[in-house]
Amino acid sequence: VDTAGSVLLTIAYFPDAAIGWSDAYGTSDRVNLPHLLMSVNVPVWKGAERFYQTGYALCDDDAAINVYRSDGIPAKLANFSLPSGATPGDAERIAMGRRGRVMLRVSGIADAGAADVDEVAQLLDRTEISSSIGLAAGNSSLYRKQVSRARVVRARKVDVGSLFVDSEASSEKLDALFSSGKPLAAWRAEIDLTVTSSTVKVPRSFGVRPVLPTMLSESWKTGGERWTGEPYNPFGVLTYQGGDVVWFDIKLDAEQVAPYLPPEASLAGDVAKVWHVRWQPVDISNDWGLANFRQGHEVLEYNELWVSVPVEVRGHRYAFPLLMLLDDDVAQVTGRNVGTPKKLANITFTFSPRPQTGAEFMLDISHRGRFVMRASGQLAEKTHRPVPGVNANKAPDDAYLFVNHLQYMRDPGFYRPSWLTIQGVQRTHKQHRLDSVALEFGSEAPEPLGRWFKGPPLQAGYVKMDQDWLPNMKTSLLFSPVSESGLQEWWKRNYAVLYM
């Protein structure tokens, strides 16, 4: 850390941010994602070179967050509060809240005269180095190097009456980056930024890489307040607890699904598994099932949809999730860090009166105004046979496959992601067959379930279970590199599904 430097706090509104794509990257229509962004840049140095590193960031658009995180910027979801009709360029006060807490509040912002536009431009011209958010990449660390050139349209100095930073009592520990009080200097500015970026690979040796404290950095990247009223047993064997699951076997359209499979993977069957679960609660910070050795601190309650197809890679069969949707942002960004294709969604999942024989269920999922899925039905008689892809853990249905991870994919040949294989461990409390099932899918490019699948469900059921995940060590695929052949083309075809 460059202790002679100062932290740069930026709060910006981007009305024109064409950083998304309607379908495939580079060949479909650009999508504008207007958003607010707060970033905290920490001054770091290596030798004679001085950089900024984004230690913390908040944003109010989930698709923009996915794009930022793909380039190493650890943006997280937040609500921005400004006076009606105001932007950061003219607001007297700005507050950013996240998961029920005010993380940052700036108030009493008043004009203090003309600013030197060259001084403001130089402040923003400092090169930024953003570290990889996901798992380690072999024996090197990955960084996104961004060089900005600022054209300052106009700038004014401002006085800030007060700056409030959330206290250390928060799980996000923002006050370890900077403290409440008055900033050293402050400006309002309208700026056009030209940003060029490249990816840097740094060998793993002590003292070489600019890096912020590991534990704090993880809190800044993924942390969030507990959001559940359910009691959690930190000494339980399994950390995903009280799961209500509905599952469906559906015929897949091989021609439609094949373009979404990663290199080396081919379909190993014609039936997909779509299953939805509400965990109540879960500790997502557990270490591969070692819940009884480490008390959890990210205790959550959320809904999650898995859309998986059977694939074969190097002679072994796996379930490969094409898409995952959930309604908790901490669980989402934590999952994406290890390669799961998780996106936020609006999910309603209910039972009437409660999960038992004769009860009715309803599931409704949408994302960014798009209809994704709707399901309903009734719990019928009890069953006992484990369900492949849900709670059956014997080959060939015992392993899930992911591509780790989804960062830096615009640089062909620089970085190849690796395969991540995991297997579930469950404690099943009860199972039921589902009757009178009605199932509908949307077909828009970011969630094309209606194109992937055809016909009514072949069978469907309900499971009540606890679960945990372990690395699958039965093959040599775990952490081995994904084939470079066709890798970037696969990523481009999947862009809307992965990020939008």
C-alpha cells in the first residue's frame, strides 16, 4: 500500500454505458446499462510504479455488476439515495445502503469555486490494477490493468459537510479502507473517460503483487449482512439446511442446447434436470463441508434455480448447469467467484398450506422484466428413490461440472479457465411425487429455457433435504485446464446467459 497516497472515493452516474450485449458478445446489439457506481480506489505501488486498486465498489444494476466483476472490479448490489431528480453531479447529499445498512453517506455538499481541470484529469489518470476475484489461476495471480484518460468537460471544487462510513460492526468492514470525517479534497466533475485495458499475469512470490489484506478483501468483495430469521446450527454436519426442492425432468432440444456447451463437453442424454430449492438457512462461507470446524458468518436464506443438462467430458458423465438464478446477491457473487453461472432474479416460491400430501406449490421467476419460468402443481404420495441430479450420489449421477471462472475471457490465449467438479452430500427428510404439474418457460436470449426444452415434464417431485458440497476427486478433471479450442467462441455465444 502506498501510505503516502490517499484513497480515492468516486460516486458516479453513467447515463450512457453500452457495456452489455443482447445475445452473443460482439455480434448482437449493444445494450445500454445506465447505473450508479461507487468505488473506493486504494493507492498501491510496485517498485517505482504507482497504481490504484479497487478495494470496494457498489452499483445499482445487477447486469452491470456482472460485467464489472468479470474484469476484476468487486462491485456489489446497493441502493443509492439522492434527492428527487438529482445525480451525483448536483446532489447536496448521497447515501448508499446495502442489505439493510447505510454503508456510506455524504452530506452537506456545497460549491467551493472553480477547479483546475488538469488537476482533476491527473487524479483520474492513475493506472488501475484490479486483482482476480475468482479462484487462483495456477501458479500466477491475474490482474486487469486499466489505463484511463480523462477529458474533463467541467469541474468545480466542493466542500463536504460530513462523510459517514459504516462501522466495523458491519460484516463488510468498510471503515478499514477509510474513516468517517471530512475528505482531504472533493470535486464535482463531468468527465468522458477513455479506458484501455490489458491483463497481467504476476508470478506468486512474496512481495511481488499489489494486494490488499486477504480477509478484509474477501469481506469487501463478497460480504453482506445476515438475511434470515431462521435458526442456524453451526455445528450441524451439513450447512445447506431445510431445503424445500421441486424438480422436473424435461426433454431437451439437442440442437438448441449444443451451442451452450463448453469445449470438450458433449450431451450424454436427452433429459434435462430443472430443480428449484429454498434454503432456510444456509452458511455459504463453509469450507467444503467442514461446518463443524468453522462457525459460519454468511448465514442466508434464499431461492435458487438450477438448469442442468447431462454431459460427457473425457469419458466421464456430469451434470452441467447452463444457468442458475437466485434471489440473494451475497450467494450470487460468492458462487460466481468459483465459476457457477449465477444471476439475480425475482423469485416467488410458495406452498399452500405447507409442504405435505395434497399441498399446492407455485413458482414464478422473472429477471429484469423478462418472464423466465412459471410452475405449479400438487404434492402427491410419498416416494423413496433418490433423485438423480438432486439427492442421488452414485455414479453416473453424482457430480456437477463448472467452468472456473468467468473473468478475463476477452483475452484469447492469455488465460484458460479450469474445470471445477463437485458432488453433493444430502440428508433427505422426505420426498413426494408431484401431480397436476403445469410448467411454462420464457425464450428470450439471456434465459432461453423455452428454446432449450420441449414438451411437458416427464416426471416431477418434491424433496425436503439438507445438503453440502465436496470436491469430486473421482476423475483427474478437477482443476485441469479447459481446452483452448473453441473456448472464446463458447464464451461469446453464452454472453447474455452468463451476464445479462
